[in-house]
Amino acid sequence: MVWDSIRHVKERQQKIENPLVWLLAAGCAIYHLVGAGVWGFIHTLPQINYYTHGSQVTVSHGHMAFFGAYALLNFTIFYYAFPQLKGVTHFRQTLGKWGFWITSLAMFALGLAFGVAGVLQSYLERVLGLGFMTAQAQMQFWFKIAIFSGLEFFVGVVIIIYDLLKMKQSAPERIAAA
């Protein structure tokens, strides 16, 4: 489905009016495929879930799946609806793209940090039989990466919210309209 959509967009003749919406929609599909589809499928296989259930692997899967299925979908709808609600035909999309890339890369780092911490946790607790707090002490490095990634993600969300609330007609179109 993702491959067919990419092929269709490349072959289309009609100009894309709002490329940011398409970027967000593509990100939505990719993160949903990776977070919910691939990571969720692998995580729920009985041979793997026996060890990883309730670990940070579950947290990694949940963050990435939620981001792809809901958060990016909401951003896509907001960037589609806000210009129409505000009567804006063309707007600068630079901040929106920055917000998208910052949140997407931060979520990738967050998912990776939780995933590695979860695999480490599963090995230490389920295979070696170490206690919960002993395993937690060994995962502190990955939690620090997760905290940094979460702060980076917050910055991206603030940029997107600011961009949506301050959205206005871009300069050349305002001059032409006057």
C-alpha cells in the first residue's frame, strides 16, 4: 500500500497544492507501518512476547504506533483544515516541515532507546533472572537518551502548534490580493 501510494504520487500530473499535508500523510503511513505493523507484529509473536511482554519493548512499540496512527494523523488533518478555516490559500510551510522532521526523528530515537532498553531488560530479567532494580540500573543510559528525545519531541510539537496558530497568507499572495 505504501509503495503503491509513493508510485502514484510520483506519476501524477496534477500539482500538489499543499506538500506539507502529503509529507505528514506519508510519515503517518510509514510510522504506522513500522510502529504498529512491523514492530507490533514482531513483538506479539509468542516466542518473543514470552520474554518481552511488559518490558520497555512494549513501550517502544506503543510510542511509535501511537505517533503514526494518531499524532501524525491529527497533524495532517490540522494542516489540511487550518488554511481553509483561516481563508489562507498559500502559506509558508518551513516551520511545519521543521516540526515534522524534529518530531519524527525524535520519535525514532525515542523508539530506538526504549527498544534497546527493552531488549536489555528482557535479557537481564527473563533470561539471567536478575531483579527488576538491577536491570533498571543497567538501562539508565537508554533512559537518558529517551529523556533527551522526549524534550526534542516537545520542541517539535511546540513549533507545529506555533506554526498552526500563527498561520497567515504568505507575502507574495497578500500583495497580489491587495
